[in-house]
Amino acid sequence: MSTSSGTPESWISSFCGLLGHEYFAEVSEDFIEDDFNLTGLQNQVPMYKEALEMILDVEPEEDEEEEEEEEEEDEEDEEDEDNDVEMREENGNSVPYRRGAERRHMKVGNDITEIESSAELLYGLIHQRYITSRPGIQQMADKYELQHFGSCPRVFCNQARVLPVGCNDIPGQETVKLFCPSCLDVYTPPNSRFQSVDGAFFGTTFGCLFFMTFPEFDVSAKGDPLNLAATHPAYAPPSPTLQAPTNSAAAETTKHSRSSSLTSTPVTATLNPTPLSSITPEPLPVQPSHLNGTATSNLAPGLGPGRIHEPRIYGFRVSDRSKTGPRMKWLRMRPADMNELDESRKWHELYGGTEDDVQIGGGGENGGAQVEVPSGRRKKAARSRKRGVGVADPGAVNGGGVETI
């Protein structure tokens, strides 16, 4: 196969240009020629050597044994032709037989088909490793920015860009899926031509590693491309700042549950109810800009209040206890206050100390993290131990069987 410029097209380029292979990245030949990157693949791919030669467009080397076999087959063909001529002269009838050239042609055809299937499998497994390397993940990032992988089919995600991932690292188990970082869900590709692409060719590591490598990507769609705000006020984007309630009566009658803001809803008193239009929600505390190195705006922006579908029948909401109701509604929940996700800060507020005081190791009772005592307490404890040197209590033994002094 050759391109319009007249130069022959490589096997990798032709493979990635096939219909249904748009998700693949073109693996560089330097990556394939490095034996370290192919460790362990020889046991997983049949006809590994021939498949690798096909991927790299290397002419297969003919062994001396194969040349000797071809010479023997040629000699047998000549003998068969002589015998056939003699039989025709004696009986005057033609004897059907299959020449050696035809047999070799069928054998070569079967071998090429098997080598091609092995080459596709080998390239897919190499591709799984390549897209987790620096050049490979950068190539996939360029395709992601151009929205080559499509958008999320969920309405509340506002056409957020998706990423191809695999649900299994073993070939032949699952087909490729599309991961949406806006709703944290995976979907089957909408076009049927991707149903033949193995999910193991992308692997389970790529999706998480991609967004850890590029935390600056805005996973949410800019604006409202589907114009959802015009259909219902709940779909409008939340305002960045909320003012405190000005109506004192509304503030007194509005109560919030003690549970997380995942399920918290304002409860109004039954006596002297206040119109909902005059009730202003309580302002949220200062929201962190980043959590664990990730911008809070990229933490599932397609989930949360106002972005959860409520099934209705003839306008009536389906009960949560119904078998067909929203029993999996918790999968679409997201706290309104991002401080609830900052578990490290809450842990230090509960137990004291800072992040610098934590030692990760086997110092705890269960081999977990051990917390150092603040410096002031540490000095007092050192002085008390110094005063008690030489005074031992034979009966004072802690839980670990060590005598305390």
C-alpha cells in the first residue's frame, strides 16, 4: 500500500487508518524495537517473531531448512509430472492431482492470515503499554483535546469529552469502553464499528493515569451547549458566590439535616410556612481550589444537585422504594461542599498535628500511619521520662509484652 506521495505506507499507519481503529495511537518503531518494552509478550502471542516482523515491515528471513524443503518439493513435482505423463500414455485418461506449487500457495495463504491476526494482537498489547509512556500519553492527549474520542451521551454532562479505556487487561474479555470524567461512568461506544476493538488494547491503567498526568484539563463542557438552562432553572450553572439569607423568618424556619450534603435537603416547618421564593439557601464555606492536586471544578462536574435524572410517569415522580425507581441514585450524588472530600484536613482537625507530623510506615498498631506528638508535648514527655530513669515497675507491662520504665 502506498500513499499519494508515492512512498509506501507502513503497517502501523495502515492499521491505525482502518475503519474502527480511530482510537488507536501510532506506536513509534523505536518503542517497538526496544526489547524491554516487549517483555512477556512472546508467551502471549502465537508466531511472535513473524508478527513482529510484519509490524516493523521487515522482510522475513528464509532459513536453510526451508530452502532445502523447497528444493525437495520441486524434485517431487518433477517426478509427479513424469509419472502423470506415463499414466496418460498408458490409459489415455487424466489423473487428477495437486501440484506442489498449489500446495505451497495454500500453505502460505493460511500462514499469512495467522500472522496478520497475531500481528494485530501483538500491536494491541504493545499499544496498551505505549499509551502509558510519555510520548504515547501525549499523543492521546492531543486526540483528546480535539475530541477524537467523542462526547458523553449523558445529557447532564453537556457533551463532555470521553476517553477510551479497557475494563480488563486480558485480551478477549471486554471490548473498548468510553470513560466520562464528568459523571465518572463508562459507556459503550455509540458506533458498532468499535465493538470489535478489544478493551485490553487500552488497559485499565490508562484512564486514571491520563487525568493524573494532565490535571489542568477542563473535563466539563464550557457553557451550556445543549441549552439546558432554558428548559428548567435547576439546570442553570450554580453561582460562584451565595449571599447570606436576608429574611430572618426564612432563616429560622429552614433546617438542615445532620447528614452529608449528598442527601441534605432544606426542611421547612409546617407552621407558618414561608414561600419558597423568599427562602435563600445558606452560604457555603470557602471552597478549596484544589484537592489532592486536582482542581475541584474537575471533580465530577456532571453530578450533584440539579444534575440527577428523576424518572417520572405521566409527570408523577417514581417512588424511591419502587423496583423501577432510582435505587442507584447515590451513584450520581456529589457533595455541594467540597470540604467534605478533604479527608486529610478533617483527620488532622480531629487528631491534631499537621501533614508533616505523619510518618507512613509500620509504626502503628496495625502497620498504618503513625502520628508524632507535637513538639511541646514531646519535650514534656522527655522530661518526665528523664526524671523516672532507673525507677522500674516490675508489674508495668504494656500490651506488646514490653516492660515500661
